[in-house]
Amino acid sequence: MSPDSARAIDGEVDVNGRRYRLPRQPTVVICIDGSEPGYIERAIEMGRAPWFGKVLETGTSLIADCVVPSFTNPNNLSIVTGQPPAVHGICGNYFLDPETGREVMMNDPKFLRVETLFPAFQRAGCRIAVITAKDKLRGLLGKGLALGPGKACSFSSEKADQATLGENGIADVPELVGLPVPDVYSAALSAFVFAAGVRLMERDRPEIMYLSTTDYIQHKHAPGSAAANDFYAMMDGYLARLDALGCTIVLTADHGMNDKHDAAGRPDVLYLQDLFDDWLGAAKARVILPITDPYVVHHGALGSFAVVYLPESASAEEMAKKLRDLPGIEAALTRQEAAARFELPADRLGDLVVIATRQKVLGTSASRHDLSGLTEPLRSHGGVSEQKVPLICNRTLAPGIPSRRWRNFDAFDLGLNLVT
Ligand SMILES: [Zn+2]
């Protein structure tokens, strides 16, 4: 869709086929990475999250479906475009580029096929702030924004000290926030996102703000655990401050999170490349794990979603059937079946899409996964078992809004159009 498709009419903005009212007060959409339903509720029960407690009672609290694959980048891009990956094109962190035949990261903004809501709101006169934990998302989320003081900023906690007016529309971020740049593997990386969001809201009052955290805590700690409760207590404090500043706040998640280990605490892995090497001969098929990214320490590149490229001689239907007979396989679909069922871009999938059951993850070859960084029993995501996520707003649903299958990418619709 060309940028011209977005236009402001009577205080509304049309973008990617959806219409949004311009914000009447600053509207903050927050993607809590890996926030499986239960984290917030357990923290409330333990008395650690009074703001969440109040909002769940008096605001809007829905359960929504995220996009499958239930991974970070596809879902963040769905939230900020209002559309599934079939429209925006980002269906993993990592894929086989059909144009080059090479396996590459999908975080280059050139892979994004439509614009996000942010440039459209910017053209309508809104000031925009986008803050992410990891830098890998910043390029995609900030695409098309005119960055600069009084206009828009887009930066990450991870590289907060490297932010410049030219690249990020803001400089001296650690000084502004009053915190040092956190370690990339830490809860502090997400805390910095919130601290920066609150400071920017106090100082600049942007009309549209998007905050996106990292799932470092959720990969290691289940709902109700001490570390998880500490994390949600941290968030609760910052959210109360944004609320006090008059913001409409919408919270959702990119995906849920489940235990993926056996009774002994070992990752429960089906190594697909080894399996296909057995079935078709060594290296005839090529298994790609779209969870792969440069930050694999806390999940060892093990998730519940994989794609497989088959040799000409193999039939996708037959291989899918063979896979479905195995324990631990939730779905094995041909490219077209997967594209239709999960609203994915068919040209960026393999011949097969494989999804594991709730407790299981998919690997390539046992020899290619370094699991030495897994200091806790594996928790991960990627499948349909991690599709349920919270969709919460600190305002009440407007009267007469019919119930529907809520998606996490309804977050801006909810905050701008559907609440009082
Ligand atoms: Zn995530």
C-alpha cells in the first residue's frame, strides 16, 4: 500500500484498510513480550500490581489471539500495522529469502510490505514515540517516520547511549531517563523502556506512543514466580504514572509462553532436520526455524514452529501426512494450507509448515543447537498453544461494541475507536 493511501479526514486516519480516530489524549500501546495470560493475574493476587488490579476491574480486559507463528517480530508488526503477516510480510525473525536463496534475518525494513500506523498518524499531525527493548525491532517499527525533536523518535534500550538526532530523533537518552544502559539479557532492559516512556510523556507528551519489551523474564519464570511478580510490579508502577498523566493505555502481548521440557527438565525437542535426513537423505530437505535471531541464549533457537523446504522429488502432502502421525505434532500443513489458515505470506514460507504441541519444540539437527545457555528448564513459544494473549485497556469498552474474535493487532483500534 502506498503512503498516499493514508489520509486524515475529519480527525480520522485511514491506514492499511482500517480507520482510526485521532487520539483525544495521548494513546500508549504496549506490547509485553511473552505475556502469557496468568502473569498479570498472579501478580495482582500477590498484591504486587494494584494498577493492573484496578484496570482489570474497572477497565477493559479481553483475551485476544496473536498471529501464528507466535513469535516477536510478526506480532509486533501486526500490532503496528493492524493487519496479519499476509499483508505486512513479516512472518518470522529469520527466513530463506527466495530472491537470493540465502537464510537471512527478516528485520531489514525492506521486507515490510506496508507502512505502519505511525507515519500515517505523523502526517495527520501527531507526535510519535517508539521505544523497544532490543534494537532488532527498531528499524522495522520506525520505518517511514520523519525523525526529529517535536516530530518523532524511535530508539531501543539496548542502544540508548548510541541514539542520535539524525538516526533516532533523540539524543542523550540515558541522561534523560536517569538510568544506565542495561544488559541485553536482563529485566532492566524492559524497565528502561517504561522509564523512558514515562519521562518522554512528562516532557514531550507525544500523542502516540508504542512501547515494546523483551521476554527475558517470561522465558525463564512462570506466572506467579517471584521473578515474574517483581517484573509485573515494576511495570505496574510505571503504568500508574502514565495513567496519572492522562494517557489511554492499551496492553497486549506478541505471544504467550509455555514450559517446553520433560519431567527431568530437559528440552522436549523434535529435531526435524535429522528426521528429514533420515527420510529423504542427508541435506535433501532444508529446515528453517523462524525463531532464530542473534539473541538465542534464553531459548537456544528452539520454538514450536518450523518451515521445511523439500526437494522436487518429495511430495509436500505425503510429508505432511507422515509428520502428522508423529507424537508432538500439532499441525503439518502445505505452504498454501498454512498461508490460508494463519494469514501468512505464502512466498515467504517453506513447502511445509510444522507446528509442535504445547510442550514440544522443533529443532534442526541435535548437533546444531547450543543449549549451554539454558540455565533454567526451557520455556518457549511459536505454536498455536501460545496464541492466547491479554488485550487490556484502562478505559471501559464503549456501549454497543459487539463481541468478536479479538486479535492483538486490534490494540490501536481498541484504544482509539472502541473505548470511552
Ligand atoms: Zn516475543
